[in-house]
Amino acid sequence: MQLKVVQTKLTSIEYELLRRYAESRGLTIMEAVREIIRRHVLEDRIYPEDPIFEDEPVVRGGAPEDTSERHDEVLYGEER
């Protein structure tokens, strides 16, 4: 597995929250960041309030050929 380096800047409050999170779980900062990313990105949940689950389809009987180019319009009924 090839690892990538990611750099970011945190406010002192964000850093302190991250440090406490890591410390409370016996993790390094790096391990905590990886855990948080995996939990957030890979969470397997459905958000019923998301318009994709609430709104009726804009297109009946199948998607038009250019759906991949106009996905926001097709999904949400508007251009973004």
C-alpha cells in the first residue's frame, strides 16, 4: 500500500479537539485522522432528508443520454 502525505492547517480549537479525540482513544494524531476519515467517508448510512430520496424523478421512463453531464439538473430539477 502506497501512502500519501496530506497537509492541512487547523485552528487551535480544531487541533485541541483532534488531540483530545486521539488521546481518549489511545491513538496518535495520524491514527485518529485516518479513523475519522474512514468513519466519515465510508459510513454506510442513508440520509432520508436528502432530496435524492424525497423528490420524484424529473425524468420518467428512463434517463436521457446526457444525464452524466446534467446530473444536478436531472437529480434536483435545477442547474447548479
